[in-house]
Amino acid sequence: MTFQRARTEEQREIRRRAILDTASAMLDEMPVAAVTLNELSRRVGLAKPNVLRYFESREAVLLELLDCFLREWLTELADELAAGVDEELPMDQRATAVAEILSRSLSGRGVLCDLFGAQGAVLEHNVSVEVVARYKRASLDRLTTMTALIRRYLPELGENATMFSLQTMVLAGALSAYSTPPPSLRAAYEAEPDLARFHLGLEESLKLSLTATLLGALPRR
């Protein structure tokens, strides 16, 4: 697509939305690390300096997408927990059900997990104080939402629900890197099957980690 010069706030918002939508489409094709500002500019039909008028860096684009995807996921997670957790079950059974739902839900959202993984080491770099502070304020809102969801089904967690919610996102990001090896590593696994024990399935490994974390954080009877 090509654009004329944006002269109104509505036109500027159209440009911003086009940049975000194009970056989102790129993430469906490639990992976060492969998304470049040059390719984003080419696909959106704007010169690189023009893209930088709307977002100060590639990382700023991806941070905004991360918040958008996280908000969408939490909305869907509320329905998934409501449908899958019986609040009358004993505490340990509710914990197991919550861990299973979180694992299944996150493993179906590979782009979100990839963005989680890149957040601390990559995305929060090369951005201004203003941008990263705005993102972190939004993240606090998302963390509050997730904590309330977890506490609804596991009130026994108390204040630990906040840390568990944060750890869930961190684990999803870390484990996703091991579940999507690059082509050279996949070839090595195929050539030497014994090495494939390092290839972790995201849903299975998340379920194990989250279940262990939950059961460890819950009060002993």
C-alpha cells in the first residue's frame, strides 16, 4: 500500500494502525528476531523515516503489539477458565485445572509467547523512557487483570497470585524458545535423536512448570 502525507489526526491513526497490522502479519510468518524496520517499512509502503514518525523504533512497534495481544489473550482466558474450572473442586484439583488451561491457551498463541521471550532482553531496549514507562503502566493493568482471574479460581494463593501471573508470562517466553528450534538445530535433532530431549513441547513443559509452581505456592493442608 502507499500513503499520501497524513494531515489529520484520523489519517495519522490510519498510518499507525497500518504499521501495527503489517507488523502483526509479519509475526505470523517469522519470529520476532527476524522482523526488521526496513522490511516493515517496505511492506507498509512508507519510507523508514516516515515509519519512525509514528513509532520511535522497531521495538516500540512490537511492545505495542505485545500489549494488544496480551489484552486479547486475557479476554479469551477469562472465558476458558470459566468453562474449564469447577470452583467447587478441592484446591489441588482446581490448581491442576488452572495450570492445564493456561498451558493449552498459551501454547496456542506462539506469537504472544515469542514476544514474551523477547520482552526483557530485546523489546525493552532501544526505546525511550516515555515509551517503556507507558508500556509498563499498561502491563500493570494486564497483570492486575490476570491476578484477579487466577485468584477467582484459587483464592488460597492470596498475594502469591500476582507473582504466579508474572511467572506464567516469563515461563511462556522462556520455554517457547526451546519449543521452536531454528532449522539447523532441528536438523541436528533429526540426525541425532538423543539430542532431541532438549526440544521441549511448549504445552507439556508449561503444564509441568505451572502445576509445580502452583502446588508449591498454595498453602499446605
